[in-house]
Amino acid sequence: MLNNGLRWFDAGVNLFSAQYDADRPQVMQNASAAGVDTMLLISSDLAETADNLSWCQSHNNCLTTAGVHPHQAAAVAPDWQTQLEQLLKLEHVVAVGECGLDFNRMFSPQAQQIQVFETQLSLAKTTGKAVYLHERDAFDTQISLLKQHQISHGIAHCFTGDTTQLKAYLDLGLYIGITGWLCDERRGQLLQQAMPYLPADRLILETDAPYLLPRNLANKPKSRRNEPAFISAIATQLSDLTGWSVADIARHSEHNARQLFHREHS
């Protein structure tokens, strides 16, 4: 993908997915060639946080979240909260998560998901870190907990909801993470309909790579694997829906991500 001189901040990359084991450095080179100059690596558990941190220490264009995904809530160690508190003090860690609720597959019991989520919300409040939110089939419970904990600093990661849900997150003061789900004519219709209600100053783009390959990509890889290098395809789709230029989308998204994660421009 050509970068056309635009700079991108990819606010969601699962860099330690097994799909990248064979060519992780090449994925980074592809991203750089496409104008992606900053990436936020997503942690699903504290072991992945450690992998992400090790990578960040030798790649100054990478940041990371630290936290526990709801799928992993039942597998936390007895001292996980203490471990997370220490991780959140580290320079490269800019958000708590990926955390939230997932009542779709129920890989962890609902009560344990809620307990682990609430602990992370409390840590976000005490540390001033952004909350990096996951939600699936649990919106009402999640929004209630966010209000209860007075969360106003964070991002609805990989938002796939409708206009009502979008407005609820915006009312809390949160940013909205837009992925290749927007480019899916089969599953993304409600999200597409919500885009006129998304203000430019709350927009953040993220690929969620290697997942959610944009279906509007001109030359799709045979592997169907997404990469940060494909982030501009999401912007192209958003431009078609809103009338904003791709350049404006890139500029707003990067600025908003830096605001959220307290990172000055490199």
C-alpha cells in the first residue's frame, strides 16, 4: 500500500498473534512503507503484555496496553492485580486492557468477567490511564459499569455497534475505534449507518490486525491476514460514508490517538 505522504496511528494491533510468527519484522516494514508511524499493541493477558513490552523496548514507534481480556478472566493468577499495577507504571504502557465483557462465547463465567473488568476500571481511574474497551453481547451491563465507575477517558475498541450505542459511548466522553468491520457490507451495515453521528474529534482508526481484513481492499492477500499497512482502506470506506477526505481522517485519527494516550507527536 502506498502511503501518499499520509501518516497513520494504528491504535490496535495484535502483533503477537501466531499469524505473524513467521514474518513479524516484515509486517513492521510493510506498515512503515504505508505511512504507519505509530502502533498500539493490544494485550489480551499479562503474558502478552510482557511480549508487547519487550517489543516496544526495541521499537520506539510502538506502545502497548496492559490488561486482561474477558475471555481470559477465569485464568488470572492470584496476584494479577498487583502485577498489573506494576505494569501500568511503565513508560510504554498507555492504556488498561483490552478489558470489558463478552457474553457471546462465555469463555469465562459472567461473574468473573465483571469482577476482573471492575478491577481494571478502578486501576484506570487511579492511574489516569485510558481504558481500552472490548464488548460483545454485553452492552447494557458494560455501559452501566462504565457509568458506575465514572469512566470518561478511553476508547471503545473495535466498535461494531449501532447509532444508539455509539451515542452512549460518546456521552461518556469516550473515543470510538473504527476497524475493517466498517468495510463489511454483510455485517457492518448498522455501523455504517452510525458514522454520520461520529464527530471527527472522537474518531480513532485501528486495524485489529491480523483480524478484520478490510473487504474493500483492492488486492487482498491470499492468506486473508490483515496488517497495519492496510489501515488506509478503513479511511477510504469512512470517507465514502462521511464525505471527509482521507487526509483529514488520517490527521484527526492520529491527533485523537495521541491525545487519548498522552503522546506528543514524534
